[in-house]
Amino acid sequence: MVANLHLRDYVRLNMEYNIRTFNSHDIERIRGFLDLATDSKKGERYKSLVRLKNDLAYADIVLPEEMPGNVVTMNSRIRIDNASSKGTEEITLVFPQEADYNQGKVSLLAPLGAALLGCRQGDTVTYIAPGGEVMVKIMEILYQPEANGDFTA
């Protein structure tokens, strides 16, 4: 009973404070990209990367096989609702070298990618785009590597 209470409190705190969850397999690679991208750059354009970098300090780091299926991880394909303009769209969150806007592959270093990584299905996130602040809701996780037994994606 006490263990369940602690787990319930932990889940509530994660949701209340928007603590992000990251795959321990990817975390060092993500930190490396963020360190390079934020090393000497300042300003609004990099605000989302600095926020992601800061969120890593308070993140919940889990083994790939323990990753909840409702968390956006690297190589996850998700459906988002962009209330600001586009309606719904499907995107895949990828490392920078795999990014391809025409194929819906969004880099974790793009403002949208940095805002989504580690968040959960149902969350609404905001990020700064060239046209101003944008709000999107994570409607559905269509594919998450960890949930499908792919721990190396």
C-alpha cells in the first residue's frame, strides 16, 4: 500500500511539474548535441535548446525497456495538433543528421523537437518559432521504438 502511494505521488508530481522523461541510452548523445548547439549561442532562437538542456537536470532518466509508452522519445512518430495554424500533422523526432522537413522528420535541435522530446501524449507544449510563439498538443504517439522492443533506434 505504501509503495503504491509513493508511485502515485511520483506520477502526480511528474505531471504537475512537467518533468520530462528520457531514455538512458540516448541521454549522453542528446546532451552532446545540446552542448554543441548552445555553447556560444544566445538569444530567442536558442531559447528552446537552453530550456531542454536545463530540463535534463531535473529529468526522469529511465532504461529503454522501462520507458512508458506515452512518452515522446527519439525516433517516435507522433500526431500533433497545431492550434495556431496547420491543424494536425504527423512528425518523427530525429537526431539532427536525419532531419528532413519534407519527410516530416524534425530534429531534436529544432524548436519543435526540443519542445516535444520527453513530453507525454496529451501534453500541450509551446515553443518559439520564427513567426512567434506556437502551441501544439501531442495528440497521439503512433510509434515509439521502446514500446515496440527497439532499444537501439
